[in-house]
Amino acid sequence: MSYLIKPVNYHPLLDMKQTELGIKQIKEFFQQNLSSELRLRRVTAPLFVLKGMGINDDLSGTERPVTFPIKDLGDRQAEVVHSLAKWKRVTLADYHIEPGYGIYTDMNAIRADEELGNLHSLYVDQWDWERVITPEQRSIDFLKNIVTRIYSAMRRTEYMICEMYPQIKSFLAHDIHFIHAEELLRMYPDKTPKERENLITERYGSVFIIGIGCKLSDGKPHDLRAPDYDDYTTVDPKTGLPGLNGDLLVWNDVLGRALELSSMGIRVDKAALLKQLELSGKEERLKLYFHKRLMEGSLPLSIGGGIGQSRLCMLYLKKAHIGEIQASIWPEDMREECAKLEMQLI
């Protein structure tokens, strides 16, 4: 079911022309900073891939990809991508990228099963990035280093947009707070995962929650992850807690809740892939193209993730609805209600 968050006394700080210019400046500035910070080169990415190769991201495992037949391939089915988590790793191998360097791309996706609202659309646009790492870099310390560098690019972009539009005031925390999902559960044992996210993010402003997908002490994961890209089972020897991945959230003062900007992590190696496929009952995936390449050792170790473009713009430009940033399809009653609330949906 669709939803609509109605912020009290919302009034857009920018008109539609200023908004469009701001979107352009943010996208150009941030991707240049991200590329420089992580040493990433831009590559061209697919909008769709062949079904049955194991390359498309199946997210939490329940979302249905948009599919269509290809006439010239005997009606073989193609799938519109959900994201490029696994495709990027294949591309690193095919481009012979060295450790310390990587790729990024503009990823456009259609997620037909999304619950439509202020933060969720049928159309997804993000910067998908992936970087080759060494075996020694498969650690929480390295993950934190990369997250911190991405956050630095976000803060520089915030400064640029505040200089461009003085009516927008600085709001990002100086530093990002790291916490494991298990530690967050212990802090708020009687709260749901989303309630925990809101409480910790309101407290610190910017938070990275480690260990998304692993089972916590209550027997449940903080959130779901596909078993074949992020490593959520490898244990950190310093803390004894599992997971080499996480989510980056910041406090959205317009909506009064946490906003997830990025999901990222160190990717599975052979051992983690086998373990996570077994735990999830997905061992049959070992027959697929991507998984065969990983098991035969022709894919590099890597770290990667996605950063939401529309969500980032929404945050910087102080918008209350993602439809004020991107053109998409919304329920008619939502459009009518948004118009009353001064949310100008494109």
C-alpha cells in the first residue's frame, strides 16, 4: 500500500526551476568527488540483463523484476535490473581493474513492487560503484575508511549547495557514527528495526549501521540482504560480531526520520558465498554464470554499493517527496494531496 508522510508547515525553499538546476549541480559535483575520493572510472551500464544468469540483484528475494521477451533471441527473457551489485564485479574482472581502483555508473532501475510514497518510487536512480580490494582489506576497519571517504564527498556537496542557495542551511553532522546492528538492538530491544534507525540517527545525525542481513540475538536480521553479494556472515575478530557491510543513514529534518542514502559492503568471497547460500537455502544458484565465475576465482575481491541520486538531491534541496526530484508515476489521490501540501510532484 502507498503511504504519504505529511510534514507540518512544509514549504519548499526552491521553485521548480531552481530545483532542476540544483539537481544538475548536485549530480555533477558529487559524482566527480566520489570518483576522485575512491579512484573510480565511469563505465556504461545495462538497463536490462538476460534472465537466468544470476547477475541481476534480487534485493531481499521477494521483489519481482520487470521482464520482457527478446524477439531476435527466440523470446528469451530479459530482466530490467534492480541494481548492478553483481554485474559490477564481473565488469571489474573484464576490465582488468587493479586493487585500489574501481568503477562507477549511473544505474537506472524499475522496481514494480515498491510501496510508493515520499521515499519510494517505481523508478530508482543511483550511483553504483565497485572497487577491487586485497585479501587484507576484507575488514571492518577498511569498510569504515571507505564509508568515511564517501561521507566526506557528501559533506563537500552539501557545502556547494549551501553556497549556491543560501536559504538552505548546513545540516550534516561533522562525523559519521558507526554502530553494529546487534549493538543497536541491545540499545533499543523493545523497538522495531526502523524505530531503532530513527532513534540512533536523530541522536547522531549521520549513522552507518554494520551487519545488515546477519541474524541478531533475537533471531532476526536487522534487514534483509541477498546472500550472494554483501558479506554479512564473516566475523570481525575485534568485536566478535558478523558482517562486513551496512547502511548509511542521515537524519532528514523535513520528514523527521532517518533517510537511507546508501547500502554497501565488502562482497562475498568463496567461503562467505557458500555459507550464505547454505544458510538461505539458495545452493542451486551455484549453477548460475555469476556464481560459477566467483567460485572458479575469475572475479576479484571487491567492495561496492549504491548511492541514491534522487534521495541525495531530496535531502540537500530540503524536499518532502522524492517526486519533487524525479518524474515517476504516483496514485492520483497522492498527487492531489501533495498539491495541497505544496509538494510539487514532477
